[in-house]
Amino acid sequence: MSARDVIANLRELADLTSTPNGAQRLAWGPVWREARHWFNGKLAVLGITPEIDAAGNSWATLRGASDRTVIIGSHLDSVPNGGWLDGALGVMAGYEALRMFNHQRPPLTIKVVDWADEEGARFGRSLLGSSAAAGALRIGEVEHLVDKDGTRLVDALRENGVELARMHESQAFLKAIDAAAYLELHIEQGPVLEAMNRPTGVVLGTFGVERHVLRFTGQAAHSGSTPIPMRRDAFLAAAESALAFRDIANRHTTPDARVVCTVGTVKVEPGIVTAVPGACEISLDQRALDAPVLASMLNDAREAASRAARNNNVSVEWRQVWRIEPRPFDPRLIELCAEAVREVTGEAPHLPSGPLHDAAEMVPHMPAVMMFAYSSNGLSHCKEEDTPEPYLEKSITAFLRLVEKTVHES
Ligand SMILES: [Zn+2]
């Protein structure tokens, strides 16, 4: 097995599908199709013709002695002006696993899946292909989607031989697989491994998310004539809340469990320099890997916002925007992954994933785990995205070792 070959393939794909601004493999478009066509050519060298399921996911199979299957997945699609490793790294590492076992019959069957439209960059729905296969996609939520040029999702899919109304049939395809494990190698897309100066990390799972909008309502008034104790300043209540939310996140962070929270938007009304803010809306996005911790963070945030509202004589209303349960990975695969990382790099840091990944959709269906590769400057979804080559080599080598271990021990 050779990490160098994987890197050479990644460079070849980047040359074929990037401009000076970065990767351009936008899902369902011509460059993405070209990337898949190129990948099919690589598979043909191994004598493998991939199957496409009803959601457009592409599955390459190497039959083993048993039908028990190790699935290796990621995605060839990218955001516009994206990086060369996001998604492609996992697919090309999967290809190397197929190559590694191609001349010997592996004890288990190996499938490499290139999930369709992981990024959601064109139509706004991430994990489209994997959520369809996992049974988590509701057609009603996506049938109206249109890209910025006015192309409907349903038409973009049809152009690629996928019928939106039949995407759920991909569930049967996934269910028919006797899956022993799902493995995914991905670039971290954040600064944690870099801060530790470790090439590779074991991913514990993907964060659960609680996303809400809070609206504080007070009374707009003239800023010159209203004494401060008599004001009902909605912005100050929001600001007090935001500071309290940060404290809540700090309080729930332990040495082995990091949580995050962000107030990312703020809207003040009437938004005039000479008016006391009568209303203020902020967003709150809380994330944690542990469901009870996430629930308790939300509870604390509700109390803190009520307290801030009382302090400022305003009211507060909550509106839930989105939520997803934490998706912790399989403990045995986490251990196997840690072994592989330790063998190659000496030390196996464990970290949660802030972003969602296709692996999260597999968690309810089979044991799953991910491995992260170091992100230079924590950057991703941009042309600067990179992993220094020696670290990239180590990450790929550790991942292929994880594949070997899983194939032999599952
Ligand atoms: Zn990705």
C-alpha cells in the first residue's frame, strides 16, 4: 500500500478539476461528472465498474470471502473554489484500499462509496445522497430547491439520471449491504490538530446542534430624553445573554469534552443611533457531543436569557431553527482507529467533529468511525486548504492500517 500513490491521484484529480481559485467539483455539474468519470477510469484498472444507487451515490465493490462488508466513504463533490482534500482524500484513500486487496481475496467485502452532493453548496441541502440512503431525507423539504441560476434541484438531478421522487429507494440498496463498519478519512477543517501539532486524529463523533433565534422585546425610546433606569433596552438584554452563553460553554467544557456556542447574528430595531433599541434578535448555535450535556447547555441558556430579560425589563421569545442529535461513533472502531493512528504517528489525539459528515448519517445503521488529517491554518472550503505532505502521508497510512485491521477483525 502506498500513501504516495494516493497523493499522486489527489494531485491528478486537482489538476483536472480545479482552476487557480480552487476545486470546482460542484455537485451535479459538468466538472463533478468529469471527476466521477476520471474515478471510474481508475476503478476500471482494477476491473471494477461502480453501481449507482437511486440517490446518485456511486458504489465500487471488491468481493471478499464473506458478504460482511466494510464500507469506506466520502465525496468527490466540492464547494465552488474549494480545497483539494475535502472529500477527495477519503475517496482516494478508499481507492487505495481496493487496490491493496485487489490481488488477494479479502476476508470481508469492501465497498467504496462516493456520496452524491455532500456539500449542498449548490442547492443548500448538505449530505443529500447519504441522508437519502440513510432514510433521513424528506423529499418535501428539498423538492422546491433552486440554485442561484434558477435551475431546479429536480432538473439537475434528472440531468444526472436521478429521480428526486425515487431517491428514497437508495435505502434498500444500503439495507441490502451486510455492513460491518463504515470508515471515513477526512481533512479536519479546523485548527485542533494543528494546535497539538499532530498529523492525525481519531474522531469521537459529530456534534449535536441546537440552533435557535431569540427575540428580545422592550420599548424603543428617544436616547436623549430617556433616563437609563427607565429604559427597556432589548439590545442590552441580548448582549448580557451572549456573554452568559459563552460562560455556559466554558462551564461545560472539560479536558476531554469540548463544547462550543456561537451568537452569529444580531439585528437591532429600530437601528438608529439616537434610539434605545426596542427589539433585538440574536441567533444561538450550541454544539456538544454528549446529548445530556447539550440539553443542559440549552436549559442554562434559557435561564440566562430570562435573567437578562428581567434585568433589562424586556421580554424574550425563543424560536427553534434547527437541531440534530449528537452522533457518537462506535467505541470498538474508535479503539481500532486509535491503535492504527498510534502505530503510525506515536500518539492518538481524540477529538469531536464540529462539521457534519456523511459518516454521521451512517451512525444509526452500522458501526462507524472517522479519522481526521491535519488542516494547515485550520482552513477548508478554500483554495488554501492543505495538509503538509509528510502529515498527509501519515494520515493515509494510518487510515489504510485501520482498513486492514477492520477487514481482518470484523
Ligand atoms: Zn467534506
